[in-house]
Amino acid sequence: MNRLLRILFFGYLFLSLLLLTLCNKETTNQPVDCSQCFPVAPDSGFLALHLTINQENQEIPVTVFQGNIEDKDIRYRDTVNQPTIKILMPAGHSYAVTAEYIQQGDTIVAVDGTSLEVKKAVGQCSKSCYVVMGGYLDLRLRK
């Protein structure tokens, strides 16, 4: 009976530790690009904005908000003329982004959001390292 209790106890302990490891929000088990993995946790990362540039929209006003748009915490505002731009922003925050387009005389506002999170990658590269997750924003017009 004591042996059975010990086996159950250590089995429970093993499963608990395994679940804690798998559910750790500070590490990632997603595949990472080791060339984008840093030995020290970075404090910033890039937001990659993907936009539509066409005859009617050669320059697009974009606004980056930290948190929700309703918070009105503007961190970046510019008019861009390239289909993809990268903006360096502090990690550990969520961001909402707007892009204003003109289509047949009407204003259309594209909205997307993401978070920049620093995660530790274990067992994927030659050494444990840190990656910035998130940052992709699709603000392109739909056809």
C-alpha cells in the first residue's frame, strides 16, 4: 500500500511539473528563427505594418496606439508610402494600429492589433535565448 501511494504521489508530482513547464507564459515551444534570438531579453521589438499602396492611396496615414484605441495613448503617427514598414516599440505591451484609406471618395479605416511579448526559447537554438513574439499587423484593403 505504501509503495502504491509513493508511486501515485511521484506520478502526480511529475505530471504537475510537466504541466507547469508546458503552461509557462514566459517560454515558447513554437518554432523560432535562431537568427532572431537574443542571449539577453530585449526590451523592444518591431511592429510590422502591411499596407495597401495603390493609385488612390499612395500615402497612408497610420497611427499606433499603446493598448486600445479608446485609451487614446498615441505612440506613433506618420504618413507612409511603402507597403510594409517596421516601427521599433517597447516590448511587453499590446498595440492597436489604424490606417486611413480613400476608396471611391469614402474614408476607410483599417484596424488591427497585436502584442509584443518577449519569450525564452529553450532547446531550439544552440543555447537558450529570447525572441520577440507578435508584431504582425495586416492593415491591407480587402478586394
